[in-house]
Amino acid sequence: MSRIKIIHILHSVGGVDTSLRMIINNIDPSKFENIVIHGRKDNTDFYDRDNNKVKEYFLPIEREISFIKDLKSIFKAKKIIKAEKPSIIHAHSAKGGVIGNVLGFFFRSIPILHTPQAYSFLSAESPFKRKIFVLIERLVKGKNSYLLASSESELERGVKEIKYTKDKTLLFNNCIEPIKLNPEFKNLSSYNLPDNFICTVGRPSYQKNIEMMIESLKLVRDQIPNIHLVIMGIGVVSPNTENVKALIKKYGLEKNTTLINWTERERIFHIVSKAKFYLSTARYEGLPYAIIEALSLSKAIIATNCDGNKDLVIENYNGYLVNENDHVNFAEKIISLYESKENRTTFEKNSYQLFNDSFNLNKNITNLEGIYHQLA
């Protein structure tokens, strides 16, 4: 039996890159052939479950809108698809989704799956810009376009705002394999971390809203003077880093914070595993891998009640949900959880149970295989 050929189109960075690697590394290579089309500046080198290198093509796509580069990407991708003749085009991310859906108008017999990993219009800081992004998403959606959502809340938003009909929506939750801590990365002495700390993983940006976390930390310190927050994920694509540093200095929180640049994923796992609990102040998400990883590591979680987060945190079951920008309530929840070992223990057990039931890739990868078989 011939393999089903799937072409993946994306801007391959961050959680989008992680998602695709999880799929390619776990899907059955005897049944599916994967090909990746992505930006020239993106992460490269994808390998299947048998450690065979996956074919890659490169486009001039970037995160920002560029009419010339995006148009070139569409026509170059069109040539690749014409030559490769895939059974399915799976577009990931906002930019990948626009390109993939436009290509659907040229290849009407090929189903186009779009996994947004957080819709681009959620990042718009002005109502006008948001309306433009929503309009673009609606216009490029063709008759052969399907939403393959990464979370229940993303699926609901696709139906409500992008106007997908129910028969054109599918769900495959972002998932990971259960985490096994690698002893090679357990030495954390260079970070000089205290015995007790709380943590988050997220680049300082509008989306992650780390400023809210710092505002909350200021209030928490009044009650817990030795509170310590570890922020991981500071990197080159962290536009709000200086804002966060300035806020830390303004409130005199230098001794209460540790900022860690991008480091090995395995080392991050060790840091999260030693934390009292995990935080997220994101304004929006698709289905955040960092929180899924925290679930796998049996961590209680305090998070904002936004898309993605609310799919992973159940109020009073494995943590707390707080409204966006309500830094006072967020601080209250930190103090409450920090001081209650009983609640932390219960939430930790429930976090792992939730992970194993719903976000364990070893159990769920067959669901995605079934979707591909259904549409091919």
C-alpha cells in the first residue's frame, strides 16, 4: 500500500516548530510520508520516527506581513506541490495558514488543513487591525479548507469568528510524550537558584504579558519577602525584555527574580520540576506546550483564563484561572498556593492525571493518523 503524502507548510519557530516535530517524530512512517515547506530563517532538519531525514523546501516567508515575499512564497510553493502531488496539505501557524489556504484555490482536490496554534488576530493590539486579520482569514478559506484546531477553545473561535462550519472542523490537541528527566542536564548550579521558587516559560512579548506577572510579584513580596520567580525563554525574539527588566528595577525585585536566556529544553524541564508551581499570564494561546510540559511534570498551575490556558487548567482541580490583567487576584492566588502544601499536592496529582488522559502523545497520535486517513 502506498504511503499518504502530507506537505506541511509553516513558519517553523517556537511552539509551531515543536508541534510539527512532535507529529513527524511519532507518526507511522510506513503509512505517511512527510514533506516540510518553511522559511529560510526557520529551524531546520526534521526526522521521522525511524530517524530518517524528512525532505525540506525553503520559502522566503517570515512572521511579518510582506506582500512581495508572501506572493513569492505562494508561487514557489505552488510549483513544489505540483511536482510532489501530496494527498494533504497541512498548514501550521497564521502565516502557513494563509499560504496553505490560498494554495487551496489552485489545488481544489487537495484538502487543506489549518492548525493556527493561536490565531494571528489575537495578537492585534487595535480593534481595526484585528478586524483586518479576521477578514483575511475568512477570505482565504476555501471549500476544501478544514480547521484542525490544537485545542477546544481554538476550535470554538474558528467557528465563531472565522465562520468555519462544524463539518469543516476537526480537533487534535497539542500533545507531548511523557517527560523523562535527562540526568545530563540536572546541574543547575550556574543559575544560583534558591531552594524555593516559582517559574514560567515564555518570551517577554505582548502575548505572554510578563509585565502582569511582575506587577503581581510586587504584591506577593509584601507578604512573602523571599518569593522568587524564575522566567525562562528570554531570547532574540523577546521584544518586551527591556520593559520587563525596567519594571523589575522599578519595584526593586532584582533579588526576587532570575531571568534565563533560551537554553536546552531538557534543562528547562529540570528547572520546572524543582519549582513549587508554574505560572502563565498569557493574553492568548493555541494550546501552550509549556503548560502541557508542566502537567507532565506534575505541577500545579496558576494561569490567565484565555484560549489555550483554559483547556489545560481546571479551576480548583489542578490550579487556578485568573482574568487577564487582574494582577491583584493573580497575586492572591500565588500567595494562597504558595502557603498551602495540601492544595499543591492535590493539584500536582490532578495535573498529571489530566496530562495522561488528554495530552499524552503516545496515546493520541493514532487520532491524527485517523484524520489524515479520513481526508486523504
